[in-house]
Amino acid sequence: MLANIWNQGLVFPLTNALVFLYNSLGSNLGLAIIAITIIIKVVTLPLSLPMLKSAKKQRELAPELAAIKEKFKDDKKAQMEAQAKFLKEHGLNPSSGCIMQIVTLVIVFALYQVFLKVLGNNAGQTLNSVLYPFLQFAGGHVLNTRFLYLDLIKPDQFFILPIIAAATQFLLSKMMMPQVTKEEKLAKKTAGKSDDIMYNIQEQSLYIMPVMTVLIGWKLASGLTMYWFLSSLLQLIQQVVVDGHAKRWLVKIKKYAGKN
């Protein structure tokens, strides 16, 4: 029952969307993955945008949080309560990004099913059985899964995608939490820093997702890793725009161009 809901509600629609884009983009699965990644990012924007704005606000409030830690450095319980109260007063929830991370993982798991269980056996009736009638292929048709040096239904044999995907995820985490170094230094001033709410959340988020990215991309279909990389890259661009970095960079470029 649950498997049927999962397939009918997510896996099969994603398969049909991917095949539709594949047909529309010259039978190029790589371009189809790029397109579906952009579409998913646009659809999930209402979830990701509040998370990005929340991260920006937390960075802006970092000095006040640091002051709270210093004030209650000898009383961890009071420190945690004061932090929680402060964040609540400013409408912030340290775990607000979890929803978007869960949505991201759900989509990745669904795409895993698409690549390995459906596209991995894409000849004959296996693929047609889950496609809408207007998308079904003639008997014996096999999808072109080649893109650049990759076979998108197989792992990246040179491990390039897992590494750049992890690096992009790390850069994204660093950009979303640029205060982590200052927070870490302050936390070291107090005993038992392991119960520092913001320190733990920042440190864990900084390293867990890149490590997960490498582990996922090392053995799974390169098409899935490609999606993960592109998704992280687009979120990085979103963060740059939300933080105003893009505007500042444009101003600097104009000033530099004016001098020359």
C-alpha cells in the first residue's frame, strides 16, 4: 500500500517528467536532469526561501547570541534557556532548515528509484509500463544515458561528481553559517561546550551534509549525484542572492571596470 502510494505519488511522476524533458531536449538525459533540477528548485522555493532568510537573520543576530553565551558562561542551563527565548522572540527556529533537508532527501530517494529501478532497465516494457501513453517508446527502445564522460545510470568512475558535489555542499554550509568560527572560539571559553545549541547545530550541519554527499555519490548512479550537485549549486546561488552578495559583487565589478 505504502509502496504503491510512493510510486504513484512521486517515483512515476518524476519518471514521466524526466522522460518528457529527455524527449524535448534532443534525447539528452543529462540536459533533462539539469532541467528537472531547476524545476524542482523553483517548485520548492517557498520552502527554501524562508530557510535562507532565517539563516541570514541568525548571522545578523550572532553578536547578541555571543553576548548571551558570555553572560551565562557559568550556567549552561540558563544559557540554553536564554538562547531559546532570544531566538523565539526574533521568530527563529534553529531546526527550521530540517524541513527543506527532509524534502531534499525524499526527492533524492525518489530519483534513486527512478535511475536504478526504472531507467536502469529502460528497454522494452519495463519503462513503458510506468509512462503515460503519449510518452511511451516503441518496442526495444533504449534511452541514451550518456552525458559527457558519464553513464548516468552508473557511478562516476572518476569520482569527480561526488567530490565537487561535496565541495559545493560544504561551501553552501559555510556561506549559510559564516559565524561558526567565532562561535567555536567563544564556546571554547566555557566548559562542556557540547551543550551549546548554536555551536552544535552549526558544526554538525557544516560537515554532515558534505560527508553524506560523498557517501551517496560514491556508489550510486552519477545522474543522481549530478542532481545533488546541481541542487546544491542552485541553492548556493539562492543564498548569494538572499544575502546580497551578488549586488555587492556587481558594485565592485562596476567600480573595477570604471577604473579601467
